[in-house]
Amino acid sequence: MRARIALALTVAMALAGCGGGDDAATQNNSTAIAEPEATPTPEDDGPPVVSPTPAPGSAAVSIPPPPREGRWYIRQDPDGMTAVFGPPKGEGSLSVRCDAPGRQLIFYRLAQPDSEAPVALNLFLPSGNTLLRAFPETEDHPGYYGRMPLREPWLKTLLAARGTIESDLDGRDPLSVPVAPELKQVVAHCRAAQQKGKP
């Protein structure tokens, strides 16, 4: 009887030992799965990476007005009275000549023509704008000439204007000059001479 009891106890202990080993192995395997190996950090042998600095936002750039070198003066030419803006002894950057026999004013803008094609001579006043078809002149006085009939309504606006008269050639070569009494004098003289039938 005692021998049977001892044998049962031995078998039970052996079974308990086998079960404990399986639990420990399972626990060790779970730990190994739950804790993956850390990825090694690669060594940085290259130069440091510098993040580019974003360029500042581009602010609106205002274009400076063209220089106003010179002044208006009146010149008596064989072809008629002319109002000239520029240095007294130099070439005028803008001129307006009276052509009473032709019943028109001749506008001239100093420039260097790059072709033989006509351009638009734009004239701007605070109270009204107009434009002329201007033709290039490349010989005596390089520039552009445009003709304005004396009946043009814009001339009344010019005679009543103050401030500046702006001009450009097809949007290029802007020029800003004052509306001066000399300019108005030539326009008014030409209109009055035309009405009287005098040059």
C-alpha cells in the first residue's frame, strides 16, 4: 500500500515539473515577442543638413517717376510757335508745335525708334486721356511725331488742367512733366490763330 502511494506522489511531482517548464518557456517566448530589438541608429558621417530659409515675401516695388530735368519754354520756329520741355540749350524731351495752316498741333517725344512702325503716343491728364498715332523720325531729331487736330476736345481739357501731363510710347518710355503756362500759351495761340485764319 505504501509503495503505491509513493509511486503516485512521484508521478504527480513529475507531471508538475513538466507543466512548470512549459509555462516558463511560454513566458520567455512571449517576452521575446513583446520586446523587439531596437533598431540601431546609423552614424552620420556626412555634412550637417541645413534647412533652407524661406525668402521674405516680395513687397510691391514702386517704379520711380522719370526725371524732370528741364523746364517749359517757348521757341519761335520758322514753322510756328513751339512749346518745349527740356534744357534750354539741349534737345527737348517733349514739344508741342503750332501748325496753324494745317489746323493741328505737332507733338514730339524724344526717343530712339527701334523700327519704322508707328506707335501710340499716350497722353494722360488727371481729368482726361487721349492718344495719337506717332511716326518715327530717325534723321535730324530721333523721336516720334504725332498730329492732333485743333478741334480735338481734349485740348480744352489741357487748357483747364493743372498738375502734370504724363506720356508714353506704347506703354514704354514714360515721361511726366508739369502742365505749365508756356504749354497752354502755345495751344491757345494756335487755336486762336486758326480761328482767325492766320499762321
